[in-house]
Amino acid sequence: MTKKCRKNRKRQLGTERLAQPLPMMHPRPSSRMTAFSRLSIVLTIAFWVVYVMSVIVRQLFGLQDYEFTLEAFSYLLVVTSLVFSAFCYLVARQGALQRFGKHSRVPRANLDSHFYRHKPSITVLIPSYAEETGTIRKTMLSAALQEFPNMRVVLLVDDDAAKISEKERDRYNDTCKLGAQIQEILDVPYCRFSTAYDEYKKSGSPVSKAAISGLAKRYAEAANFLDNFAMKELSEDHVDEFFCDHVLGALANDLRLVSKALTALVEDNKKEKITAKRIEQLYCRLVWIFHADISYFERKEYASLSHEPNKAMNLNSYIGLMGGSYKIDPTPSGKLRLSPAKKKAARTIAIPDSDFLLTLDADSVLLREYCLRLVYYLQQPCNADVAVIQTPYSSFRGAPTRIERLAGATTDIQHIIHQGMTNYNATFWVGANAVIRKSALKDIEQTELIGDVEVKRYIQDNTVIEDTESSIDLAIHGWRLVNYPERLSYSATPPDFGSLVIQRRRWANGGLLILPKLHKLVKQRRNHGKPISKTELCIRLNYMGSIAWSSFGLIFLLAYPYDGRLLSPFVLLAAAPYFVSMAIDLRYCRYRYRDIIQIYGFNLILLPVNFAGTMKSIGQALTSRKTPFARTPKIKNRTAASLMYVLCPLLIVGFSAFTMWRNIMGGNWGNAIFAGFNTFAASWAIAAHIGVSHTFADIVRGLVGLLYVEVKPKRTIKVDGGNGDLDWRGVLYYGEANEANQYGNARTTDQGETYA
């Protein structure tokens, strides 16, 4: 498909040029793959048991000294934790293969018939903060083009208009205009096809060759509209190409195929006929594709809504308003205030309610039929206890940088693992996209009075991984979560090391804080006579705690010179099935087998990031201070990494090289080989994924930054209107003219900023 513009962009060596995404449907696994998967689990357990019996137990029976005994137990603890994580990966992988083998697509005619009879409503919520306008536009368009009978798309703009800099003002204004612009584009085909549908119904809904030919013509017109739309789209990178080819283009091809099928039906002389109801269903599909009520909402315009700086409260603020009408009153601060209104008046707004919610990150893209298939699943009687259904996102292929490609590889591997977690009822909500049953949120609603403002929380913001905590909350109330076994959503992966650091540090922070809720889930299930299975418990425990114990474990293995008597080939043999299986999964996702070595080095240089996130969790547990939410930058320019995160990988390389030399001198060849491999893998990762020049630039930038101290502006007390006059409005409304008390729900974050 021809695009309007394509910029010449630099592509690093070692990246993939093929931008074709992975198939939407997972192929059925072969018997050989299934057998190998089961054998891998057995071998992992067997080699670990052999190691414990042949090395640890045998050495301890030798009446060793106290120091060696402690060393043996600590080494066993480290090895066991790492083997446990490998075991959980293999078990989840086996569950994924089982689900891929059982899954079959619901025929399109069944979907059309279901939604022709049942017309549920869905509200798409897209939280956005300082996101590039072009990125948000693709997300909104992919949501607006979903084939759904009753859909609203709401962009939740979290930028504070009062604090926007002049440099960002144009981006902010363009973002606020997006909804109206997209609505105007889609209104043209919507009006055309809804008029054609009305004319068909007025004609008595005949089943004739003329009626079928007319419908075929409408489908061809819709396909041509989408093709022309795609040709006018600006294409600058692989994400733009994906949007044009696989969102707009694939939908156009699907509609064109239906047009050809209808034309073939007209030309077919056999007695097989199409029913009038089926013709109406096909007309409805055209109308639904181009119909969407698009708007935007800014919670920071209102003093009566929470201004806490995180995605969870951005979503909660709007969800708490749904289904109500509100009177808008001004306040002396310039902000507005919402209060429940019984009757619709001049200054009121009504927030419609809906049966389902779709939360969608502003850098994610949905493929056609996402909403249809997931909501259809939720509306089946056997799935009445499912609260959240999602398709864990896949990565955009054809990334121009090596680090984005490798981050995408880990994302595609996680897609498989998350599918397996559903097989054991251990699904966790992945916040990039999810369809949520609105009634389920009522069960986990929490209300808090801050000042005179009632703040409702559905998605918890105690940690920066709000989706993980909400998963446990829903499970405690008896709800299930499901990963739909198809690739129907895509999301951007960080294009450079600096943005990847922000993302992975956030992912590493919070799992430990949620572990007490897992204990509560176990007790709740036991009390209701439905005890949690050991497999589900292991997978959930590993998901929340593996980053913490893996970080500490790797640090011990790298830094502590363990006695050579504790080393054994059985440790490597216990880990081998994990690495071989992941290499096979990489190949399954169209990467290279040898990428497993790059991922190992990749994880080594991310070790300081994961450790920092873990320590943040421990710090929050001790101080009860929330960690500020840091969004992942998805910008075209490079994001610089902090000094610590570029220096620590260099220290890992240096220390590993020193350890290798020391062990060679001491004749400890097992430790020497391990240290040498770490030196090689980490060095390769730094050169390939951070870049030597970028590493040097970030170090210089970090060292120079240490020479400067940020001077925070002093907080002033506002006692007049700026010209010596008493601010009587503020005094009468707030009781005192202190800016810190302007909003009833003001809070101070770790960043020193006050949010309402």
C-alpha cells in the first residue's frame, strides 16, 4: 500500500527489516513440541533434585564447618529460586500449548447474529499524559474503527492546562482536537452507509439480486474509503506502516473480500440463498465500523476530582462519574467543581454509563474484531464470572534499533506465557489493553473522603503496577481473568535504553507489596471450599516476586566467590531446559535461536534497574510513601539514561572480568567460565543495545548534572488578589487563602508537587 511520505531513517545492524507481524492465530502445536515441553519440566525437577542430593546433602554430611554450611544453604537458596522461576516458565509454556491446541475461532456469522440481537455498550478509555499527538491518533482511530454496535471513545487527557509550557502548548491543543477531527472523518462514510441501510429497510428488506449487488457495492465503497485514507496517512516509521497496512489496510481487504463474496453469490445459479436478516446484519456491520461517539475529558479541570499523578486515578476519576449528571460550578482558584445534579440544566454534564469498559494505553493499537470477539466471550453464560479479558499485546515488528527489537522479543515471549497462565487460572491483567465488565468494578470499589471530596478507587494506585494489584482484588471477590488466545493488540516497545530503564524499573516496583493480598486470596478460596491449586499459587507467586529474588540471586552469583565444591554440572543441566525452550519460543516468534544469549546479556545490564525497582518496593513498605508513577517515554528522539544505570553495567563487566582472572589464577575453572561468559554477554549487550557513544554521552551528562543543584521555588501564601486587595472569594470559599488548601483533595508527592 502506497503511503504519502516515508522519511529516510537510520537502521542499526542486526535489526529486522521484515515488518510483517506474527499471525493472528497461533498454529496448533505438534505432538513433538508438546512432548518436549513436558519432558523439559520433568528434567528441570529431576536435575535439581539430583544436584541437592549429590552435592548439597553429600557435602553437609561431611561435617563441614559453620561458614561452609551457611555458604551451602545460601547457594542452594539462590539456585532454587532461579530454578523455580525457570520451572514456572516451563509450566506456563505448557499451558499455552494446551490452549493453542484447543482454541478455534467463532465464525463471523455467529458474531454478527449475536450482536444483531444483543447490542451491549462499551466505553473505550484512553489515558494520556504528554503523549505525541500522532501516537494518540493511531490509538483512537484503531478504537473508533472497531465493529461494535454501541461504542464511545473517550481520551482522558491528563496534562494540566494551567501548567503547560508554551513549548508544549501546540501539542496539547492538537491532542484536544483529535476527537473532533476523527469524528469528522468517520461521519462521511457513516452517514452514507446508515442512509443506505435505512433505504434498504424502507424498501421492505427484499432478498433480490439488486439488493445483494447494492450491498456488495457498499462494501467495495467502504474498502476504497479505507484504502484512500491509508494512502493519505503520514508514514515515518514501522509503527505507522503497521497502522496503515494491518489496521486500515487489513480492514479494507476484509470488506473487499465480503464484497467479492456477495458478487459471487449474485452470479451463482444454485438455489442457495442469503436471508434478509443476514443482509441486515451485513449492513449493520458497515454502520458499526464507522460509528463512534468520540470525546475527551480532562480531570484536572475540576477541583472535585483527584489530581494524583498516575494512570490509575486518571481512569478512576472518569469511571466514578459514569452514569451520572453533574452540575458545573466555578471556584475562586479558576478550577471547576462537579456536584451531582438531579435535573439537566444549562451548566451540567451527563456521563453515560456502559456495560463494558475498554482501557487502552495511548501507544497501543487494536486490530479489527478485538471488541467483538472479547465481548462475545464475556457474554457467554459459562463466562459470567469473567471480569477482565484481554489479548496481551505483541510488539511492532521491523524496529530500526537493536534494543527495541530485543525488547519486542521479550514482549512476544511474554504473550505466550500469559496465555499459559490462563490455563491455570493465574491470569494477571496487563494494563495496555483490557475489556472489563463494569459490574465487576463495583465489587472492588473503595471510597475515601479527602477534605470534602469523595474519591472513588476501582483500580488501585497503591503501587505503580496498578493492573497487577487489581487482578488480585478481583480474584479475591470470585472473579476470573482471561487472556484471549489470539494476537489482536499491539503496543510500542521502548526504542532506546533510557526509556527502557523507566519502563522496567516501574515493572520491578510493586510486586512485593502485593504479596500479602495473595495470602488473602489463598485464605478466601480455602474458606469458600475452592482451595487455590499449587500450580496457580506457584505461577502467581513467581509473577509477583521473581524480579526481586532473581535480582538478589544474580547479584550473589556475580559478586560472592562461592566455594568450588558447591558447583556442579547438574545446576547447568537444570537450567538447560529453560534456555532451550526459550530459544525455541524465540524461533516460534520469528526471532533467532542465538537471541537467547542476547537476552541473557540484556538482563544482566538491566540488573541494576530491577534491583532499584525492588528496593523502591521495600522502601515504600517501610515508609508507606507511594512511588511516583513514571510513564514510559515513546518519543522519536533518544531518552538519556540516569548515570547509575549506565555506570553499573560497566561495573558488572569490570567485576566479571576481574572475577574471571581471579578464578583462573586460583584454578577454579567452573567459576572462571561463568564469569567469562558474563563478561562477554554484558559487554555485547552494552555495545549493541546501549551503544558506546550513548554510554559515554550519558556518563558525561550525569557527571555534569551532579555539579548543579535544583533550587525549588519557595511556597508562597496568597493573601491578596495580586494588587494588594484581599482575595475575598478565596477567604469566603476556602476559609484561608493558602494555595496548598485550594483543593479539598490536595496531596504532595515525592516529587514535591501538589496535585488535587
